[in-house]
Amino acid sequence: MPSRRDFLRAALRTGAGAAALSMAGSPACRSGRAQPNIVLILADDLGWSQLGCNGETRIRTPHIDRLGAEGTRFTQAYSGSPVCAPSRCVLLTGLHTGHAHIRDNAEIEPEGQAPLPEGTPTLPRLLRNEGYATGLVGKWGLGYPGSEGEPLSQGFDFFFGYNCQRRAHNHYPPELWRNRERVRLEGNEGGPTGRRYAPDLFEIEALDFIAGNRRQPFFLFFATTVPHLALQVPEDSLAEYEGLWPEMPYDGRKGYQPQSRPRAAYAAMVTRFDRSVGRILALLAKLELDKDTLVLFASDNGPTFAVGGYDAAFFGGADGFRGQKGSVYEGGIRVPFIARRPGFVPAGRQSSAIIAFQDMLPTLLDAAGASARVPSGLDGASRLPVITGNAAAGASRPLYMEFPGYGGQQMARQGRWKAVRRDLLANPAAPIELYDIENDFAEAANIAAMHPNTVARLKGIMDQEHRPSRLFPFPALDGTASRVP
């Protein structure tokens, strides 16, 4: 049986020509609303290779695999950042982390993270202006309760879930938020188990939101907390993987909740989440909304490293790529991405077109028929023609990302070339590494010395794309304080 690394190699090798398939795999019939419903499903710390359709062999994901078979899978999709909050900020604002307001996880005690400013042109706010009902179910992390950054102040009509991503580290929380009210979860004491499993509650609320808004265009942001640690899942799902692999119980001493069967628990979490995706798809079909709904699936960043009982060596998650969550190497930012809308998005297609989180706001406004009202000054561009098969990969666009956490990192990619700088907090003059991503997607060979002109060009992109931030200072990049807006 081919390894997942072999699968990835084949995918990237054949993906370059996949755009030429264009509409060959798509249904001939095109019908549906001019303004499609949008369901954006975001996994939490799910690696590129942890889906069956992307080569996973241990974890069952039949419903997401079907989503991929009925739509288009993108092999070169990038998150907004290698960690949670800034990645979501990029997704919802269309600004990369050199310009975005949130560039790292910034904790606010006792609950929440640094807020988006009031009046930020967010995706839900702009879609609501176009007549969409907007709902967020799952994890927020972009503004503490009562702040200008909380979901209802940033364009969402409805919110259910965790405001604080730190509190989302327990899937059996004592409480969650419904809009601006705390909801106590009876039977949950904040320990390793309980009666109310938060991801199951997310599923129920997501289905209710779809059913309740079926007669108008809606935008559902289904931001699950799976498979982010802790390793917690109900026993009926755990039983599906019981005894399949040798286990080393995790005692909880290095963070997160203890788990006696960590490998089984991780796989079961993903499969149970996959079941929720299947139920969302089933409801759309039952309500005859399939052709009226654009479904997108992605992960907020790459898989986590070995912490909290997660066996990174066993599960991989970024097989074939270098790095994990927290890294601007491909393993931390290359994510699964699937788009499906029968009759509009080609089925059974694989595309190597580059697509990034900063593209989502202009893409989805374009899908809603509001391309003329995309805010100016965004870092992303509409990739709707690529998603619908009406265009090939398109011209190579520079990608930029910076991350002041995990030692300080910077990345720029243009076409086949990718530049990386790391350890910038300790060494502001850290050299640029250069990789030929088309021929070395594992980023194994730093060839900067062989291509000085390419290094200089990418350095120019790095210098140009950084704008200093008072909230997230980055001394190696900021220059003089007078440049800070």
C-alpha cells in the first residue's frame, strides 16, 4: 500500500495539470439561487494528510471524503497563520498577517483574546449587508466577552460556542456562550468527561441554524474545536478504535486532560467530527439546498506537535511536509481545502491552484454577487473562477506571512520559490532560506546560496508587506517606532 508521503507526491505531481480538467467532472445542470448559501467548515489543528481523500489510512473520514469526491480538492491551500487566532483573523478580514490586526494569540484574562476593532470590515458583516443571515457555531478567539471584538459586534447574527480559545481546550466545559449569554452545561464539571460534549452541541446548533434560515441566503461558519487538544470524545466513538493500536496512557501532567487511550481518542474525535459534517450535508440534501449551497472545508493551521498525549510521530498529519503547528514551513500552514456546490464546482477534481485564507473574503463576496463591494486594500483576491473551474491556476501571486510567536518567523512565496526566515527574535539578522517548493515540497534543501537574485526579490516582498503593529511588535521587522501607525 502506498504511504501517505507517496500519495502526496502523486497528488502534487498530477495536480499541476488538474486545472486542465476544467468542467469535465462537473454536472451539466446548473440551477440554484443567485446568492448561494455558504457553509464554511473549519477544523482545528487538522493536518493536510489527515483525511482519507488526502491519503489518511488510519482515521476514517467518509463524509469529508465524499465532500471531496463531489467537489474540488485543492493541494496548495494555505491557512492565514500557523496558530489559531491570527489565522481566523486573516480568514474573516482578507488581510495577511503583515497587515492584519491580530497576528498572534494574545490572551485576555479572565476569558478571551485580543479583540478585532469596532467596525472592522469582516466577512460576516459584509455578507449581512447583502441580505445574508450570519451564524457562528464553535470557537471564536477574536474578542473577549463584552468587547468590540465579540462575534455579535463583528457581523454575526447568531453565536453559540466558546468565546475564548483557551477555554476551548476542554471539550466538556461547564458553560458555553449563546449570543451574549452564558449557558450552563449540566453534568459538566470541567473535567476529562461529562454529559455534554461541546462538538455534539455545535452540530445541533449548526443544523438548527440551517433549518431556521433555509428560506433566505445564509452564511454558517462552523468552526469546530476538533481535533484540537484535549483528547476527549464520548465512549461510543472511542469504541470504534478501541484496541487497534498499542497505547501509552497520558497522565495530564504536561497540560490538557488525561487520556488512557490517546491514539484511539484522537482518531475517534476526527471520525465523530466527520459524522457531523455528514449530517450537515444530509440536511442540505433533505431541504433541497444542495445546489443552492457552497460548502467549503479547511483547517485553521497544521497539526499540533507532540503535546497533551497526541502522538505526532504515529499520526503524522503533515506527512511529506516540514514543520507542524507554529511553523511557517509547509507543515504548519499547508491545509486541506475542499469546495463543493453541485452544478457550479467541478466534481472529482483536484487543483494545484494556490488559494489562501486572505482570499476567502473577496471570494465569498464574489460568490454572493457582491464583488463590486469588496473593500479596497485587501491582500487576497477572488478565487471563485478557480473554484468553479472557469479558470486555471491563474498568475502566480506572492504570498506573505509573518508570525511573531515561536521564535519569530517570516515567509514569502512566489511561484515555485519560497523564502523563510526564523528565530528572528533572537537573531534579527537571521538569513533567508530558499526552497523550490515545486520540486522540494518537503523543504529539505536550502538553496539560497545558489539563487541570490531570487532571494533578493523575495526579501523585497518581505520588506514591503510588513506593517508594524502596536499590539504585536516585531522588533526584527519594525524598524523605527515612527513607522508604527
